[in-house]
Amino acid sequence: MSIVHGNDNDTALISGANNAMLSLLSYDYYELEGKPFLDILESTDRKKIAEHLEYEDYNIDIGTVLARTRQLHFKTKHGGAIKLKIKIFPSSSTSSREKRYEILAREHSCLDHLTEFRRARHHYEYSMDEVLRIMDPLSTGEEFVLLSHFCQQHRENCVAGLLQLSDTSVTVMRNVIDAVKGTIRYGDQVGIVGKVLVIFTIGCSPELADRPMSRIAGVVRRIDSKATLRYFNLLEHPVFDFKTDLLQQKRIFAKTVHLAQY
């Protein structure tokens, strides 16, 4: 989004927005162009910014204020609110009386929401298996429960993959773990329960789960072709009680990937 801070008329106006921003806020281009920037912010954010703004040369302008702001609540055309992370960059300006800026905004991702969820629950650290260098069974069990509550509260998806190796020697397990870590994304986690490796794929919807699980199956097969990989979505099948819901498998409906086909 582009904005112009004008000292002559004491305004901070929107001068344009790309298609992604227009779609997110449900506006057409002509509806945003020339609109006061503060008008598309929630009242709390609008007041905080307005009380610091100055319209004099080299004083505190919209760019200075937003440079200190990490996120804003934008109002959509239909009155909804969307929390976006922002960064602001100076653009070409004709004079000190008129300053132009570009705002880069992005929605909070699933990982952002999960970080806030962990913070609210004071859940910051894992205990690690020192040999395998992944979450130990205790932390893996806690992660199942925490992610289940997170998925239910925020209606987010998280796929849990259960990888059973035919050879559970330390050497093979470490080779498999290293291979798996090379295929998963930042923010995904690997843990262990008993001799079963667990891969948490954060924010992965069920209809797309075949892709990351197939990648994992492909790299694991090169090391252990007799391994089995099952997975399920914690939004659909939460694990609120680790022993009852997972270990006894009373509520888990897992899909199986046959590694022999890769």
C-alpha cells in the first residue's frame, strides 16, 4: 500500500494498493485511492497513531510513527478487522512538505498465532533427546496436547505423522531424522513416542497433507523401505489426553502411506 503524508493539508492519504491488499480488504482500487489512511484502521490503532502525528517539516510524520509499529488492525470494506504485520519504507518524495511511503503488510501466519498461543500458556521450551536431537517423549506428548488445543481454538490445521521404522537402531534413526528434517518446513517439529517418530506439520490442511507426507516417505524409503507412515489431522482428531487418545488409539483415524510405492 502506498501513502502520502501531506504537511500542507495535514493529511495521510492512500495513493494506491496492490491486488493482494485490495482483495484482503475487499476494496476496489478507486475506493481506496485518496482515502485517509487512518480511516481504514481500527479505532484503537487510529487513536495511537493520530496522537503522535505532526504536520511540520522534519517532525514526526506517518513514516516515523509506523516505523515503531509492528502490527496494525485494518478494517475491511465490510467492517471486519484483520491484524497485519507491517513494515514501512520511504518512497520518492517531491519535498519535505509531502512524503511518500510504501507499506508492506502481511497476515499473521499460523506460526504467528501458535507463537502467541505458546506465550499465553508459558510454553516456550522443549526437553530434547540428547542422542537423537529431537523432542523427547515427554515433550512430544505435551506437544500433541498443546497443538490439539491450539487447532481447536484457532481452527487451524496440524498434521501429525507417525513414522514406524523396521530398524530402530540409533544409527538408522539418526539418518532418518536428518533426512526428514531436510524435507520439512521451518516451524515443523520432530519428536518421538516409544520407538515411533512423530512429525508435526503446522498449518497443513488435510487435502494437502499427502504432499509433505509423500516427500517424507520418499526420503525415508531410501534408508528403510519397510517403514510405515500414518498421519492424521489434529483439528479433526485432537489428542487431549495423550495416553487415552493416542497410545490406546481410540480416537485416531490415521491414513497410511506405503513406502514401498516410492
